[in-house]
Amino acid sequence: MDPFNTLTGIAAPLPLINIDTDMIIPKQFLKTIKRTGLGVNLFDEMRYDDDRNEIPTFVLNKPQYRDANILVTGENFGCGSSREHAPWAIKDFGISCVIAPSYADIFYNNCFKNGILPIVLPQEQVDVLMKDAEKGANARISIDLEAQTITNSEGEVFSFEVDAFKKHCLMNGLDDIGLTMEKVAAIDTFESTAAQSRPWV
Amino acid sequence: MSPKTLYDKIWDAHVAHEADDGTCLLYIDRHLVHEVTSPQAFEGLRMTGRTVRAPDKTIAVPDHNVPTTLDRADATTMTEDSRIQVEALDKNAKDFGIHYYPVSDVRQGIVHIVGPEQGWTLPGMTVVCGDSHTATHGAFGSLAHGIGTSEVEHVLATQTLIQRKGKNMKVEITGKLAPGVTAKDITLTVIGKTGTAGGTGYVIEYCGEAIRDLSMEGRMTVCNMAIEGGARAGLIAPDEKTFDYVKGRPHAPKGAQWEAALNWWKTLYSDDDAHWDKVITIKGEDIAPVVTWGTSPEDVLPITANVPAASDFTGGKVDAAQRSLEYMGLTPGTPLSEVEIDTVFIGSCTNGRIEDLRAAAAILKGKKVKDGLRAMIVPGSGLVRAQAEEEGLADIFKEAGFEWRLAGCSMCLAMNPDQLSPGERCAATSNRNFEGRQGRGGRTHLMSPAMAAAAAITGRLTDVRELM
Ligand code: SF4
């Protein structure tokens, strides 16, 4: 996994609440057996018309946001299914940071496993960044994960919270499985105790 | 000992390791796998030379994009990419030696229906699957939730999940339900009240007389939609009904092990003075047969209500409601019972069990589907299908004009050819009414099987009580 440390870039504004994983990546694109290549279908049904032409008014189709690497959006982002194709599509498009007032649980977790930083900020601060993002490509936003800060184009600084363990893994690009394997003795012990106490499992 | 909730008890029994910061390795008793969210996880194992740690606790079944038409044994009815996914699961199951129910097996079906049916899901277990509706298994008093594909790989390799404990939420449904009101109406009403983010960060325990009165099938319907309320998992304490359901199933314990299991299962309830972070109480008699009008499962109203206006809402919901109304092609003020439909879909892991089919058949017996309407019943598993045929339900459906399909997810998420066309309106017993969920531009109204059957007869959203 790519380590995440600092990021400066273009933020695309998507001011909708309850964006679900079907909107992020519709199911017809879940038939892949790979993790890559989903970026062209990110937000597919909002992004293309029935003839597969781009809908020019959709934010990621506007020239100034084509290279966006940050997404600013509304509450409960990523609700719906557990499909990891949603963060895969976001990452494959080139976005590695999402800023929203809240997220659905599973999506939030999935982001960290794919080198995406999902930042939670209070609604008022998201509103400020949303306005900033609406200014277009010149309004660059900087994120510093180590310092846990966001700096907008006006130089305003916002701090955010993130779980220390998740931050550590993200900053070092650590693979969860490798970390867990280091605790295999604990798992072995648990398993043999459980085999006695709950043999039917 | 300090009092504990049911969730606390199951959690405590499964912590294999706890770090100083409270991050835990939770041991997983059952890992269910399907074709859509697993190929990348198995690919990851191969790339790193890892194996499946506990193949005997891992169960796979293809369900999401298998065709449900009667000719599906002919592989050409599957699109190329679907076929590749199913074949990948066939191969992965074989290579890694996990339990498998292939498409050709009568026990095949939707993973959340197959698990309980085969006795894989038992009280007090931890159950995960790369699918958010894993919450269904909570009906047995097991801690069950959906995970992403990276976590699928993590569980395959380590039989554990990195987790932090969630908060406890109690949803109590008191008293009795009125006639015509079902488990689906309970679960939709709860989401209508809490919103789709109301349960985020919580594990919900459903309790109260109305929940106790439900069959195991009904309890699965309630827990299934915990995720639509934002909660990762929903739970119901096991009782005699649970034990009766489990007993004798192929993978349930037997003999002395059964007695030992039962002894432990009987301790699985929330202590009287346990701490709850959030409590919601709803009177059973206040719940009406409901339908959804919008594109979020929280957009719930009694069937006797009218289509709302965006101005009835506040905050971000005003724009969202406006967008929903436009997408759904609905005019504020229209009685919901006048909204005409084109399609009826009865099935899914929410309502594809035998009791659901019985409820639909009770309404459809001797009646006909309205002319021009497409109506489809997709049983949740091959065994549900066989039982419905034995009980004569299949004949009722066929005589009424329903298509009688083979088991799978089908039009719940429309990954196979069962899809809505743009603008088509569907009365569905599934769990999600998101934009495009049942096909691009398709319009979904969620409801109970009895309500969907009633809609099939009249061709519009219908109060089932009119037909009872
Ligand atoms: S029936 Fe629908 S909700 Fe259930 S597992 Fe299948 S696709 Fe998911």
C-alpha cells in the first residue's frame, strides 16, 4: 500500500448527503477480479449519460476538476454496501483524501486499507472547504497527516482527529495482515482455549 | 461482575489480543464468502504465499450474479465477466479447501439464507462476510457484520479481524403488532425514525415483546436491515425459538456438544442493569404497513400517507429529498396508494425465506397479477424453493402470473440480467432503494412481501389490509 504523508492538490466539491456506494461505483462494475481500473467508472451514473457521453455539469467532468485528488462532500458518505470497489474506484481516479462531516462505518475502514485518508470535520468547517473547493483548480488544499492539519487556499488551518493506529499504518503504508501475523501466538492460544470451551464451533 | 449487554458478552468471548490503545483482534467463528467481493482477497493470498487459516470455518456460495432463470445450468446464459467471477470462486474454494455450495447444488442460495439454513450460524458466534447484509445472522444472537475485501483477505489469512468495540444501542419494540404489519414494517419504521446514519458506530440489540413474537425468519428480516440504519450489526438474544430452529441442522452441534452449547447459549442475553449508549422505544401497535417513497431507506411512510414535499424537511435533506422526488418521478401530495407500478420483485436476503413466500401466497391465492405487470419471485435458496413447491406455494404464484425463479440475489441488486429499465417502477421486498440499485433509472419502493403481493394484484402501491 502507498504510504500517505502530505498531499497538496485540487479539491472537488460534491455537496450531497448520503452518497451511497451504488452511486460511487454501480454494481455493473463489480464483476472485475482486479483491484485496479475502476477510476473511469467512479460516480458512473452521475458522470455519463445513456450513450456513455460525459455529462458536462458533473463536477469531475469539469476541466478544472479532472485532476482532483481530494473530494469534499456531505454527511454519511459511503453508506450502503461493503464493496471495497468504492475506495478502489476513488483511488484509481486519483483521489486519496475525502473530507466530510461523517462516513458510513465500513466505507471509512475500507479507505485506510487502500491508502485513502477519510477526514471528518464539523459541518461548518466542511462548508468553508466546500466554498473553497468551488473556486476551482487554483484553490489548492494541503493536507498534513503527521500534523493532522488541513490548510486551505486562504491559509486557514483546520485540525482533524484520526485514530493513532490507523494513522501509523497509513503513514507507513503498512499491511494489516503482516502486523496481525506478528501476533500469531495469541491467535494460536485463543484457538486452542476455544477448542476446549466451545468445541462445537 | 459488572452487568453486560449481549454484545459485550459475545465480544469478550472473542478477543484474541488487545493492544494498549484498545484495538483488538477479534476471533472469527464463521467466514462466509461469495463471488463478488472475494476474488481480490484470494489473489492477495496467492501473491503473498499465504493460506486460509481455518478452511473448516470458511463457507463459500455464489449468489450475487448467478442467473435465476430455469436455464441457468447452461453457462452461456451468464455474461462473460460474471462467469469469470463464479469460476474464480469454484477454483478458489477447491484450491483452498473451503466448504462450497456450487450453482448446481440444491443447497445453493443467497449466502445469508444458506448460512442459517445449514446450521453454520449459531448463537454467540462471530460471523463475517464481504457483504453488508451479514447483519442478518444477528437474529441468532451472533455478532455478525459486513467487511470489505481487504478484511476478507485478513480473515482468510488470520481468522481474526482488527476491531475496536462499538457502542451499545437498544431498540425496543413493545406490545403487539396490528394485523397486516410484519417484521419488514418494523425494520423500515426503525430506519425511518433513526435515519440511515442513526446507528453508525453502534451495535443494535432489538428486543421487546413484538420482537420476541417474531419467528426466526422475521427476526432475520429485522436484523438484515440494521446496516440500512447505519449499524454494523443487529442482534436479538437467542431463546427457545432460536434453539428449535438450529437443532438438527446439518452443521449444528449434536449429542453432548449440543447440551454444552445450549448451556452457554442460555447465558446470552443483556443483563437487566447493563449500560446502553442509546435507547429507542417504539410501540408495536403504532407501526403501520409502510413503503419507501425516495432513494434512501430512511424515506419511509405508512402506505396511508401522501408523497412528501422537499420543503417538509430540513438541512441537507431538503436537496436530497428534491433529488429523490425527481428521480422517483413523484409529485408531492399524491396519495402513496395511487402510485402505479410496473414490476414486482419478491426475494432477497431480507425477504426470500419460506415465511415470506407463505405471506405472499396468502394474499395471492386465487388472484391474478394485474395485466401488463412483470412479477417475479426469487426464492432465497434452492431448499426454500423446494419447500415452497412441496407446500403448493409455487403453484399459487404461477397461477397468479408470477415468474418462479431459481435462487440468487437477482433483482435486489441487478448484477444478473434481472433489471429494471429506466423509469420503471418496482414494488420490491429487498433492502435498498438507492438510485440505480435495481437497474439504471429504475425506481424502487421497499415493502413487505404481503404488501408487494397486494401491489401485484392492484398494479399500484396498496395497503395490504384492504385485501385481508
Ligand atoms: S440479496 Fe441483495 S442485499 Fe442480500 S446479499 Fe444479495 S445483493 Fe446483497
